[in-house]
Amino acid sequence: MSSDSPPLSPELLLYAYQHGLFPMADPDEDDAIYWYAPDPRGIIPLDTFHVPKTLAKLVRQGRFRVTSDKAFEEVIGACAKREETWISEDIIQTYTNLHDVGFAHSIECWQDDTLVGGLYGVAIGGAFFGESMFHRVRDASKVALVHLVNHLTSQGFVLLDTQFITPHLARFGAIEISKANYEARLQEALYVNTKW
């Protein structure tokens, strides 16, 4: 974990993710960027993703209109709007630039024309690195996650990195694996040919 690094750029982000690292800004240090490689590491195995019955029913009802890459800046901006956030303006701009060149993606949930939930992350090869999610309406972020996993599975992705484990993610089947296990899975995933 170090803040002594070059300025954030799409190229630096791609290099970092391919080596198991991701950045977070520290609001107590003028948004200094620190790099993390947790051990253990959180992932959601795509083949054992668990959708609770009530959520599966909600998805089938189609209460939300779900899109991808239609409002990336809005999604990352909404993820940053919380009392304590590691998503600085520098991170927002750099990930938006990464989105513009085709590596960062968002899933959006809408009610009419209002964005009510979503998530964003980075896709390289067969790996998707989940970064953050938000909701303004109950269950909207959960529906976005279900759609993300369905999309990743249909496109042949093999790794969904959640970085850390939360009780929320554990309900969906998220697990912790060792750093060595993660790095082995990551190297395999990077050589998988997928399209978003």
C-alpha cells in the first residue's frame, strides 16, 4: 500500500489490475492514492452465484429498466456521493477516461428516466473487477448485480473480483480466497478472450 506512484491514468490502471492491485483515495490525506492487494481477496464464483428467491422474483417482474454503459459518469458519481468515500475526483475522471477507451463499464437501473441504482467496474480479458455500487431505490443495486453476473456468464467471463467481502455480497455467494489463489485465477482470466 503506497501513495508514492505516478499520476493516475488509464494505462496505469490497466497495468495495476493485471497485477492484482487497485487504487483507493484517502479523503483524510487530500485524496492521496493508495494501492491495495488484499489477502484474502473477495470474489464471487460465477458458477455458484446465489440469487435469493425474492430478488429473483423482482428481477422477473422487470420493475427496473436495466442498461449497460448508458450513464457511466452518473453511476460513478452516485457511488462517490456518500459520507465517507474513497472515490475522489481524480478517480472519477480517470475511470471515466478508462470507460471512454472501452475497459470500464457500468450497469444502470432506471425507473422511467431516473437513474435509481447501478454499479461499475473494469473488464480485462475474462476478468471483471467490481468497484462500487449504489442505490436510491430499494434493491436497485442488487438487480444491477444480478444483471452483471448474467452478462458476464453469457460473455464467457471467468472471474468476478469483489476485492473485499461484505455481508451484502456474502448473501450472493461471495467468498474469500488467498492472494496466491487469486493471482493464479487472475492470470488465467487475463488470457480469456471476451467481449463486453
